[in-house]
Amino acid sequence: MRVAIRTTARISFAVFLGAFLGNALYRLVPVAPTRWLMANKDGFVLGFAVSHTVHLAFILTLVVAIGREHALKGTMVVAFTTGLLFIYALAARVLFRPLPLSSSRFEALAHWYLMALFAVSFTRHAVIRPLFYTPFVLVAITALGLRIAAAIRSKKAQVLGVNA
């Protein structure tokens, strides 16, 4: 069961990267593949929600099998519950436009929170299994850096556009 939980977490991370980086990569490198990522961002959000629902089902199955105290030992329950709420709010935003949650600020907050949660979670695991988890930590940190770089480029473009 724990293997299934870890596997679905990694799959969810890979799918979430498409949603998290779609617009940013296109701003940095406007080519056909990044245009496709940007155009399919909503599909990545929905895929992420489905994948993480399967992940949650495995966690709940483990809780039923061995008890809450043993299954959730050492986890950040409040942080992960908040993450799940963000995931489902993002999915609802895709499915039921327009919603009050459809602001780009909410989306940015949810994306940053979720990527930070992945980075922290992978870092905690990397302490125990560095050879396996360090690449995930590096990918998460790189994704955060790419979003920052894209934001800086957008701000520069706005400043240059306004002053031109």
C-alpha cells in the first residue's frame, strides 16, 4: 500500500508540473511544445486532481488497515489537507468557470503552495533516501525557479511596454 501511495504522489507531481509550468515555460521559450503545455494547462489540473484523488484513496485505505496513528505518523496532516482543498478548488475552477475562485491570484497562490508542499515533502524523504528523492527535490526547486524567472521577464516586459 505504501508503494502505491508513493507512486501516486510521484505521478501527481509529474502531472502537476504541466499545470505549474505551462504558462511560465511559454513566456520563457515561446515554441510549439510550450504553447501546447500552456493550452493544455486545464487538462493537467484535472489530471492532477484525479491522480491525487487516487492517492488519497490509497492513504485512506492504509488508515483503515493499520489505524490513523500508524498511517499518518510523521505526516503534515494540516498542510496536506490544505493542499487537497487547493487541488479541488483548482479543478472546480476549470470545470465551473467563472467562479469566485477564478482569479489568477488564487490560482497562483494554490500553485505556489502545492509546489512548495511537494518540495518540502520530497526534501523530508530525501533525508532518508537521498539517491532516490534528490532528483525530485531538484525538479521542484527548478520549477519554482522557472516560475520566478518567467514572472521577472513578464514584469520587465510590462515596464518596457509602458515606457515605450
